[in-house]
Amino acid sequence: MATIFSKIANGEIPSYKVAEDENYYAFLDINPVAKGHTLVIPKKEVNYIFDLDEKSYQGLWAFARRVATAMKQVMPCERIAVAVLGLEVPHCHIHLAPINCEGDMNFAKPKLELPADEMTAIAAKINEAFSKLK
């Protein structure tokens, strides 16, 4: 059975797409710790990030780096934080979140609730910046 992330990458479940190529997909987290909190996944369904083959592992991080670069260009923040937890969905994923202090990346704090139009606008801004990167 496909994971929810596979269904999102395949377009079976709607998402706020930030970036995509033939192997990877990035979309806004619907329960964000910060505005612009993005999830980056391989389209290939693998549960644990360290179980990816070397090429996919390196490709995922290279794709995430491009997404983070785009995020940093359009989201007001000091840094883009990175976390790999992977317990809540059995599909490896990288969390990228704009932060101004370490406490901004606290997964235990209440999540933000942003209106759909704001999520759409954030995704579009990041996607536009991503599209301009080489």
C-alpha cells in the first residue's frame, strides 16, 4: 500500500507543491512549525533515509539543498533548519524550516494553522525561486 507521501507525489492527494523533478518532490507541511516548513521526499518509496541507495541518497540531499536555497531567498529568516525524523510517515523525508532561533524548530510546540491562500502563496514564491536556480 502506498504511503500518504507517495500519493501526494503522484497527485492522488493535493499538496502545496514547492518543487519537483523526476525523482524528488517537495511540498509544504500542512502542520508547520514555521511558515514555509517544507518536506522533501524521494518519489521512490523507502521507509528509512539510510536505506536509500547511494545515488538516491545523494540526489535527495542535492535536491533538498536547492529547495533550501530557494526558501532562504524568499522567506524572512536567519537560516533554513534541517531535520530528519521519519517516524510519523513510513516514507523517508527531510524537514526544511525557516528559523530565526533554535526554538523555532521545536516539533513539540503547537503547530501553525495557516489559511489555504497563504499556503498557496508561500508555495508559489518558493517554487518561483526554485525554478530560477541552476
